[in-house]
Amino acid sequence: MGNPFKKPKARGSQRAKIILSGKAGVGKTVFAMQFPAVAFIDVEGSAEREWYADQLKANGASYFGRDDGSQDIAEVIKLIKWLATNKHDFKTVVIDSFSKMYSVEAARCAKLKRNGKEIGTDFGADRREANKQVRILFEWLDKLDMNAVLICHSKQDFGSETNETTFDGMNLMDHELDLWLECLLRGTDKREIRVRKQRLQGFKLNERFPLDFETFAKKYGEKHLNASVEAVEVASEAQVAILRGLIKEAGIGQVTVDKWLQKAKVQQLEELPHDLVNKSIDYCEGRLNATGAS
């Protein structure tokens, strides 16, 4: 085996992948609407109110609401897949709020039955089950060549020594994204952002700056926020059909297929990038040739 390591290379475009938390009314939604070319997933029905609807229209945003299925995380995952794998004019996806979508999914999972009883009777089982879908969502957000803003409610973190506020969502989901920004209201009219987690230059832990999109964009880098979007090229139906046939013909086990899916962080063969499908096809054909030669 040769040296598997290579020299690090930064991506040309650094997309904003953000948790935006804060109390109700502090300005999270208005801030998020100002990102470029927004696809707005409205879980709470905020944009059904006239003022918010007018803001979305003024900013040229498009909308997916509760009547469309925004509270169903499976439908939201489909949306993110579509945004990741198709050409379009969007540059930002906003989920408002992730907290609501997560709580709806946990409530649904609580009613699932295991060994004849609802899993909601076991402490934390509903959220553990909901986390399975959230992890799939994050895998696609990672592939997505767009800015992503996950708006979260604020709650007390009773596990912290200082009784800090935190976001309402899956535990440790801040590890999945690059920035966690907390929106704060000081006095009656001073709104600001506090950086709660960062792994990007231009932001310092616990620094504060005005809750103003122009200020944020200058810190982040407008060229990154506005960069053109590249779609993930997934396998064609013909490629997948060929691969399925070869898997059966070459006797490839499910363990091997699962390794391919895990490597690509997808759930099914149809979601594999076309280059990985080609490699898998080559692997199957190599197995067949080796069998024939013997």
C-alpha cells in the first residue's frame, strides 16, 4: 500500500453552515431572510404572516410551507437532496425553525412501537429515534453547495456550570456545522450576535457584533456567500441498473454494498455520486473476470 495521505487543499468556496439561535422576537428570521437567493423552509408558519411574506418577496426568496410538508423531516430531506443534485438559482436554504421540525419528528417517533409498547415511554428514546433522520439531513447538508441556516429556539442549558442558554435541537449538532451564532436583545432595541462556536477565520469565540446582515457578510466574506452553486452529480438510472445487475451476477454481498453507501454517506445506490458508481461497476466486473479466469 502506497502513502494514502495527501497535502491539504482548501475548498474554493466556503459555504456558511450556521446554527442561528435566540429567543422569540429577537430578529433571527429577518436576519436569515437577507442571505442571498433564499429557499425558505417555513416549519412554523412565520411566512404566512403578511409582514414576513412581504419581506420574503422583497428579498426574492422562495417558500416551502406547512401545507407543502415543511414539518415532515423526510420531506425536508428530499428538498435538500433536490437542492444538492439539481441546477437552480438558489444560494441559501433556511429552515425556520429546526427546533420545531425536530420536536415534531420526536413526537412522531414517540408513538412508534417496540416490543408492543410506544418507545416514548422510554426516556430519551423518541429523540434517539429522531436523531437517525437528523443525521441523514446533516449528511446532505454537508454535500450541499449552498449556505444553510438552521434557526433554533433558545433554551436553558441546565447541564452547564454557568447555566448558559443553548439551542433547542439534537445534542452536539453544533459539531456538524461551522458557526453557532446566538441572537441577543440588549435593552429595548439593541440587537446583537454572540459567537458561541466557530471554526472559521474572521470570527472569535464569544465576540459580539450587531445583528445586521451587512456586518455579518463583511466578516464572513461576501464572495463565499454569493458564489455560484455546483450540483452534486449523482448516478443515472442506467448506471444504477447496470450496477444492480452486476452486484447480483458477481455475488457481491450486502456488507460490501453497505460499505459503498457508508463511504458516500448515502442511504441507497441511486444517491451514489456517478464516479463512485463507476468504481463500483469496475469492482464488480473485476470480480467477474477473476472468477471467469479461474
